[in-house]
Amino acid sequence: MEYTISYKKIRHGYARLSTDGKLNLTIPTFLKNDENFKKSLISKWSKLLSRYRKRTHIQAHTLDSVLLFWELISFQNLSSFYKGGGWKPEDLNKKQLDTYLKETLYEYIKPIVDKYSELIWNNYEQIKIRKLKSKRWSCAHDNTLLFNLDLVHLSTKYIRYVVIHEVCHIKHKNHSSRFRDLVAQYCPDYKLLRKELKNFIIK
């Protein structure tokens, strides 16, 4: 079995599977030479793999298309990615595609952020969109909202829930009952959406 190891200044280690099913171990630096600890993490592989196989795997790209807001769009319909009136696979530039997707997601998210931040009377600092490995979103202490680029591949109902979730975090920096009640006020089915989101693996 192949696996990768990273060492961090953390208190507890953990094992996770990447979106391609590979095992990644994160070990506290003070346990770097502890072989028994490493073996204990590796032993979790079969259980993690079983859960991984049961989750919903979403293919974000094919050879000639991209999943955009839950709809498979041909690259030929994205004018930024074809030359001379026709698209060829070798013309695709991943950096250009990521830029296009970031701009598309930002344009969709910002009006929703503005709407709910006004309703909740919360001001945010800025909106950032990045390609993240594990997190789909976060709200920093300075009220900067960070969203995972992978959201652009999902149905808009999930994006709306994520936005509401993070805007509510501007007011409540935790997951207290007051925070949950505020989320439920604007997204009554948030528990179902959250559960479904956790089940997705975007490739």
C-alpha cells in the first residue's frame, strides 16, 4: 500500500484519503520517529477506503467538458478556451480554466453574500476563492470569506447553503445553538444539504 506522510506542529495526527483514494498521513513532529503511531494510522486504511467507496464521486472534468453548477458544459461553449473557431484538447490551459471558473463562481457568489450579509446586518471584509484540498469554505477572524473553487461544480442549492453558513459565521464564530438557529432561519433544510455535501468527493 502506498501512502504519503507530512509532519506538522499539531497535537494529534490523522489519516485521510485524497480524492483519488490515496492514503495521506499527517503526523505531529514530536511523534516523527514513533513507528507504532504511524502503524496505528495506517491500520485505519481499510475503514477509510470502505467509506470512500460509499461516497458520491463527482467527475468535475472530462476530456472536452467541465461540470459547471451541476451541468456538463462543452469547452466549445466556453469561448475562452478555443482558437480559430474550434476547440482542440491540446488548446486547454488549466490555469486559464481555473481563472475562468474562479471568476464565474465569484460572480455567482457575491450577490448572495451581499444579500444575506445585509439581512443579517453583518459586514464582510472580502471574498476569496481558492482550490482547497479539504475545506470547502471558511470565515476568518477578519471576516474574510474563503470558498473552495470546487463549489463551482455543484448545484446552486449547495452554494447558497455554504454562503449562508459563512455569512452567519461573521456574527457567530462558532457552531453554537445561536449560530445553527441563524442558519436555519435562512436555510431551513441546511442539515440535509450539509449531510449531502459531506458525502461528495469531487475529482
